[in-house]
Amino acid sequence: MIEQLLAGFALTFSHPFNIVLIFAGIGIGIILGAMPGLTATMGIAIALPLTFGMEPELGLTLLASIFIGGIHGGGIPGILIRTPGTPASAASMIDGFELSKQGQASLALGVHAFSSSTGSFLSTIILIFGSAALANFALDFGPAEFFILAIFGLTVVSSVTGRSTLRGLFMAGLGLLLSTVGIDPIRGYPRFSFGVYELADGFSLVPALIGLFAISQVLVEIMTLDVPIIQAERVRARLPNAKTIRSIMPTIFKSSVLGTLIGAIPGPGAVLGSFIPYAEAKRSSKHPEKFGKGAIEGVAAAEAGNNAAAIGALIPTLTLGIPGEAATAVLLGGLMILGLRPGPMLFVENAHVVYSVFASLLIAAVVLLFLALIMAKHMGKLITVPKKLLLPAILLFCIVGSYAIRNSIFDVGIALGFGLLGFALNRIDYPTVPILLGLILGPIAESSFRRALLVSRGDPMIFLSSTVSIVLIVLSVLSLVFGYRLTSSINRQAKSAGLNSDSD
Amino acid sequence: MSRDVRNDLIVAGIFAILSVGVIIGTSDYPVSERAVGIRTFPLILALLLGGLSILVIVRSVLILRKMPRNEDQAGPAIDKRVVTQIVITVVGVAVYIAVVSTGGFIITSVLYLGVMAYYFGERRLWMVATYAIVGVISVYLLFGVLARVPFPEGPAEQILSTIGLG
């Protein structure tokens, strides 16, 4: 594995353009993550078409760098103007904004940058070892196991995204149904394309995800077009001194491990990945009373955990093809568009690409610290760019990005359709991530399902013939039960707090 | 609460219709001699989703019947002006799609960016013009030159190619 990683570094440095892409990706990610309302997911979706002509390792490096930059960037407006760029950044806002109020915004931004960078680096090391082990285990999977695995991924994500398990299941079903449009994967018979030539290959993934995650978000942002922008001060980030670094390193280390483990479980995502390490840091601190009042440890724990959880989510995404949340679901789409097949075979067929991306992630973690410190003084200005200029530009990027994959105006219409669908679902609180996952996993699920039944001559017991399948089925059922209980409990709490709610 | 239940009822109704549509739509697919064919997967999905829809419809109707009629009938409505802005944005993209093939990428995009920025509230015309032109040049360089995407051509692209820049 070390040899493969060294080969990955060699491949990364053999393309000077790769380093440029890391800097560009981290920079774009930080800006997008920092602008309230914009997300790393949207950035990855819009950047996808730019990667078409690239080597897979270069394209993935750009997308992964935007991802890492975006996760970090989300914490900046939380610290400066108490408006977290992403939900996962809310934990670092608690103490980060308190430090800003005390005139220590420079230190808060410095600790934030250092913790993000270190958390990303440590988490990438766990990713390298963890994903290789998991991929090795999954190499023996046959079509029956792959089918059950796809169902497991869909049930887990449906269970924990959104407010209701039932709604998640409906959306996963919709994604699976949409994936059946076009030529069927085994016999090549056209289905549900209604004679439309452009639908012969089914819904193109890029327009679908640009619509679901970028256009719908623009439409949501239009609703707050008139909200006055909070002005932020111009602040430089200050790297904490050696004594401070020594004092926060145990917290960063523990939070990174916790964050990675939480992120690796499909579903919980970066929000729990930042709040659980924060709570643990508070519990084990010698000065828990300082948490919430400007504790440096609080910023370090939340931010290291946040970035580690995001990278941890890459473990099931790369090895099993199961993304935990929106950003990794879009990254998974990116993998497929670049001609790679996510899952254990990725580590066999494209090991050089995987290890080159791992090497790039380690470099990106270092670049993140460098760029975060440099860019901090400009962020106050950047996060206040008015939406009246930002939103039309993002829409133009969405239009061009949808068009670029097949040079097809029809695809722009598809993106607009998915955008409207995503917006409508957002308004009625239905999750969109399961739709994308259904679209991605649908063809894999169907071809595995049919192959397994062909092998067994129609005997459905093949799906219960291995221990792995049985364990995955049990886990799927447990995830539904757990998801139902979790969403019911959240809805009950929301109801008792006087918020509008419903449970299934 | 009733708003959420009503939403679930509407979505389940749509899925029930969709499931019936899939079942009917796949009925004339060629039947396979093997255990599974072209029809199997969408049919299983339609049956599962249809079953789930019926459960949700029954459950929602039962909840709504128990609920007092005056409870939370209307959810927070969106401001009419916001609805207009969203409709104009969507229509803007639709018009762009319709016009770009004849107008070409550059002119259509400059007009689109300018009009949308003005509509969203940017009233300084010099800013609107600079923003639209710089924005389109950036996108053109990024996608047209760097990623080599062949954009739809119009008068501006023809002029650019005549002077050797296209």
C-alpha cells in the first residue's frame, strides 16, 4: 500500500497541472463554502463539466479539492458574521463567533484553518488504510451481494436524510424509476423514452445533479434576495503559536478520528461529525465552562471533526459506491462521468487513479492551511457579494455546465426540469439526495438483480445465500427502524418546541 | 401538521398514478423466456411504490379525518413578488434555451446576464453591462477555450471567427 501511495505521489507530481488544480479547487471551494446559501455540493456539480477532457485523476483531484475547500469555507461566515455557510459549520460558529466578539477573530480563523487542515490530513490517512481494507473485503461480492448492497445504500440514505423515512423511500424509488428510462442494461431494449432520441441513453447524470443541487438552490436563494447583507470586518487569520498548537493537538487528533468514523457511516454526515467531537471535547475538557464562551478547543474540535467526517464519507463512497450525503453523492456521479466504476473493483482496475487522488488529498490538506490563511483577509468582502449579481452568474454556469456534457440544449431543459423538481421538493420538505442515489445506483441494482436471478435460474433465495447478504439485509432493516425512530423523535422535539412538524 | 399530511397525500397520489402508468407502460414489453426480463425491475418498483402510496394515502386520510378542520390549514405562504421572481427566473432559462441556437452563445448570454441582474435589482447600467460582458467572457474562456465546448454560434461568434479569435 505504501508503494502504491508513493506511486500515487509520483503520478500527482508528474502532472504540474495537478498542483494548479489543487490550489484552484481549494480556492473555489473556500469561496463557495463561505458564501451563505452556496455549497460545496453546488460547486462540485458546476465544476463537473470542466473535468470531461481531463485524465480521471486530474478531474477527481479538482472535485475533491473543491469538496475539502468547501467544507472548510463553510465555517468562515459563522465566525465572522454568525451565519454558518453550511449546517455542519454551526458547531465551529458557537465558539468562533464568541472569539470574534472578544476581538480575537484572527485567532479564531487561524485555529479554524489549522484544525481543518490537520483534520483533513489525519482523516485522509485513515481513509487510505480503511478504504483499502474494506475494498479487499468487498472484492468477493457477486451480483446478489451487489444488489443487496445497492438496496442497503438506498435504505440507509433514505432513512436519515430529511424529516421522514417514508419521504426518503419515495424519493429513492423515484430515482430508481428514473434510472430505468432509456436502453435497458442487459438486452438493450428502449424503455420509457417515448421516442425522444435524447432520452435513449436515459437521463444524463450531470444535468440531473446540476438541476437538483444547483438550480434548485438558486431558486431557493431567490426567496431571500431582499434580505440585507450583514457586513463583515476585514480580518487577517493568525496561525496559533506553538503553545496553543500543543494544547489543541490532542483535541484535534481525537476529533479527527471520531469525525472520520462518523463520516464513514452513510447517513449521519458532517453535521454529527462536527457536533459529536465538539460535545466530546467539552466533556473531556479541563475547562468545560469555557465552551460556548470562546473556547479555542471548541473551534478546533468542531472544525477538525467537520473536515474529517467529510473525508470519512469518502470511504463507503469509493469502496462500496455508497455516498453518505449530498456532496459525496455528487462526487460519486463525478467518478462515473470520468469513466470510473465506484466500488471494490475501483481499487483493482484503477488503483493508480485512487492512490493519486489519495496523494492529492494529502497535498490538498497542506494547501488548505496555506490558502485559508492567505484568503481569510478577503473573505469578509467575498461573503458579502450581493445575490443580485451572484445568482444570474450561477445560473449561467448551470446552463453551460448542463449543455457541455453532450453539447445538447435538450440537457439544459433536463437540468431545468430537475431544478424545478428539486425546488418543489425543498418547499414541501422532501429530500433530493435519495433521488440522485437512485439514479446512480439504479442501473447497478438492476443489472446485479437480473444477473443474480439468471445465475440462480430464477430462485430468489440467491439473495439470502451468503452471510454478507444476510448481514446487509439486517442492516437495511435496522437502518429503516433506526431512521424511523430518529426522525419521529426529531419531529416530536420540533413539535414540542412549537415548530410545524409531522412524523410518519 | 395538516399541511405536511396533505403534502404526503398529494405526493402519494402522484406516485400511485405513476405506478399505474409504469405497470401499463411496461405491459407491452417483450416477455423473456428467462427468469427475469426487461419488464421485471420497473414492474417490481412500480408495485412497491404503488403499495407504499396506498398505505400513505390511507394513513393520511385517517389522520386528516381525526384532525380538527380549522387546524393549520394554510402553511406559510410565499410572497407574491418572490413567486413572480422565481417564475421569471425559470422563464428566463426557458427563453435562453429557445433563443441560444439562433442568437449564439455570446449575445444570448450577455443579454441573459444583463437582464437578470437588472431584474434582480442592480440598477447601475454600467455595472450591469460590465458584469454581463466580463461574466460571459469568463465563462467562454473557461468552457469554450479551456474545456473546448463547441457553443451554439451566432453573429458574435461569426465576427470573432472572421477576425481570427473564434
